[in-house]
Amino acid sequence: MKTELVTTLKRQATKILADLHITKEPVLITEHGQPSAYLVDYHDYELMQNRMCILEGIARGERAVFEGRVVDEAEAEEKMSKWLK
């Protein structure tokens, strides 16, 4: 992963963004020697957000199973019948 100082980002934003779009490699921005932010490609960020939503849904489903909040197939069909028509 590439690392850039915030001052370098200020001075060379266009070049850093061009490199980012070509390489698709996130850029770690540092301030005073400490990590401050990641600069990522827009499309990669959107993809990560979509994947995160899917993973959160899976985690909610797993919690429901572990907590016993489940129904059998017949009950699920009955509850979903108004949407399945």
C-alpha cells in the first residue's frame, strides 16, 4: 500500500488521484507521522460498501439462528404469501 504525507496530497492531488485510478491501490494519508485517512477509488469504495451490507445481513441471520428466532418453511411461506403472489 502506498503512503503519502498530507502535505504531498495537498501539493500533488491530481497526480496521486491519477495513480490511484490506474493502480486501484489505496493510499494511506498521514499527518504528523500518524495514519489519518485512506484514499480509495470511488468504485472500489462502493463495492466495499455493498459487500459490507451483505456481510451484515449474514451476521444478522446467524444471530437470529443462534438466538432461536427462526421459523419453519411452512410458517415462512405463510408470512411471505402476500409478497409471493
